[in-house]
Amino acid sequence: MERTKKYVKTFVTIGILAGVLFGLVMSRKMGFLNGLLAGIQFGSICAVLMASVLIPLDYFMTRKLPAKALDVNQVREIQVDGALDETFQKCVDLLKRCKTIKSVSPSKKEDFLISARTRASIVSFGEEITLHFQELTKGIIKIQISSKPAVPFTLLDYGKNFRNVELIREKIESISTLS
């Protein structure tokens, strides 16, 4: 059911946006009513064409992922053992070694926060990844990992943000067990 809601939302949004934009342009040439009708036709055609390409592609790329992977904004929290400064630096180094990440910006001023941005790929214009560190007790750190599309109005991410969060979570857990 979640997948159906996501695809209907995508289908309707693409149709409305394309129809409104085309209708506004055409209403200058054809008059308001004719432009509105042309916009509705164009929006419907765009929605069907885009949905017939993008939705099957998204389904193919996310069909084996759990239902929580369907959301474009992904967040996970993990707890690791270790000192806050040491864990923070290990995570900065870990992110800098990732091939898909183009920039890493650590910040220790007010709170321990790492911001990273991935490179654009064939399925996205990039993602914004943040890691927020909080020391729960001496030697136990909670890390909140989040990944979201760099373009805020992204409707389909093909599971990219889910994969980002899970990959980083796995790498952090593997380095924390090696310590």
C-alpha cells in the first residue's frame, strides 16, 4: 500500500506541475481557457509518459528493499562504544574514504556534527548526509545518521538514501567493533 501511495503521489505531482507550467505558457498565446485545456492535456500526457518510465525503474530498484526504504528522507540511530572525539574523527575519516562522497564538513563547535554531500549519479543529483553525535554516558555515543536528496522536491530516490544510511551504519558498526 505504501508503494502505491508513493507512485500515485508521483504520478499526480508530475501531471499537475507539467500541466500548470504548460498551461501558463500556452494561455498567453491561446487565451486562458484554451491554455488551461492544453495544460490539462499536456500534463496528463507527461504524467503517463513519466510514470511509465520512472515508476517501473523505481520499483525495479527498490523491490527487494523493506517498506521503510520507500521514503526519500532516511534516518537511523545507532549506539557505539568509545570516546566521543575518537569516534567522531573515525567517522570523518570513514566518510572521506567513501568514493561516492564528494565533500565532508566536520563541525565540533556547538555540537558534534558531520555534513557530507554525495556526487550526482544517474539516479540523483546527490544527497545530503548528516551524522549527529551525542554522548549518552561515558563511553557510549549515539549517532544519528540521516540522508536526504540534495534537491528538496525529489519524489523518487530509487532507494539511494536508504542505501546511504545503511552503508554508513554498517561501516560505523564495523569500525567500532574493531576498536
